[in-house]
Amino acid sequence: LSGFKDAGEYLKEIGKSGSKIFNDPIKGFGVLGGYATRKFTQLTSLGRDRVSFVPEPLESHARIFEEYTLDFARAVEGILRKHGKHIIGKQFTSKRIADTAIDLFTGLCLLSRVSQIVESVGEEKAKHEIEIATIFSHQAKRRMKENLRRIDKNEDDSRRSLADYIVESGDFPWDTLPK
């Protein structure tokens, strides 16, 4: 939820600027212009920060984390637009966002560490470290793709309903072990 706070504040400022654009056009256009620039950067590669510290064998892995950072930002923005303050009660959605953030952070830390190792000992001697980065990057990509895809397409309502039923009944009615 802490991660949603900054994004929410930014969107709130945009909302205020949009409504005040006719009263104070310069300020309103400034914030809206910043938002438009950010959206344009997300939709194109122009102005996008690149992970440029990695050696050649890790470049494709860096692109994974660049791409999913943008997808993550879009997802957070969409969630806040859809749920606003009510995100607090959306535990499944919050977990998917948190898991994606963890994969992004861990992946970038791993790329940084393996890049240092490659730089200090060379590519050949860092073969296993590069393999670790490769495995993690591909596994993280699958997890992030799934987490972000399942924000809107999921079975959360059925899971919640089933959990409520089990809690209300006081036991697991399908248990095959005798009580």
C-alpha cells in the first residue's frame, strides 16, 4: 500500500490540475504536460531510462526489467484509477502488485551484482553468475506477466466466497479424514 501512496498523490494532483486548468492555465498545463510526457515515455521508447550498466550478456535481461517496470507503472495507475482509496480492501490485487515490485527490485539488484562480478573477473569466469541471472530473469518475467495479467482477469470473487464459506462453517467440509 505504501507504493500506491506516491502514485495516488500524483494522480490526485493531476485531477486537481485538470479541474483548475481554466482558472490557472499555466500551473494546470504544467502538471498535465508532465503527465503527458510521462505517458508518452511509457508508450514509446523516447526519453525512457535504460539499464545501461550491464555487460552484453545481461542486456536482454535488463530489457525484461525495463519493460515490466513500465507495465508495472501502468498497472498501478490503472488500479488507482479504478479503486482509488478502496485499494486498501483489495488484498489479492495488492499482493500481485507487491510481488511484481519484489521481482523488479530483486532483478535489478541481481543484474547490478552480476555486472560487478563480470566486470571484475570477466565473462568466462562469471559464467555461473550469468546463468543465475538468466534463470531468475526468465522466471521473474513469467511471474510478473502472470501477476499483472491477473489484476483484471482472475477468480478473486470465487476465492473470497469460498474462503468466507469455510470460515463461516468453522471447518473444511470436504476433508476426507475422520474427525
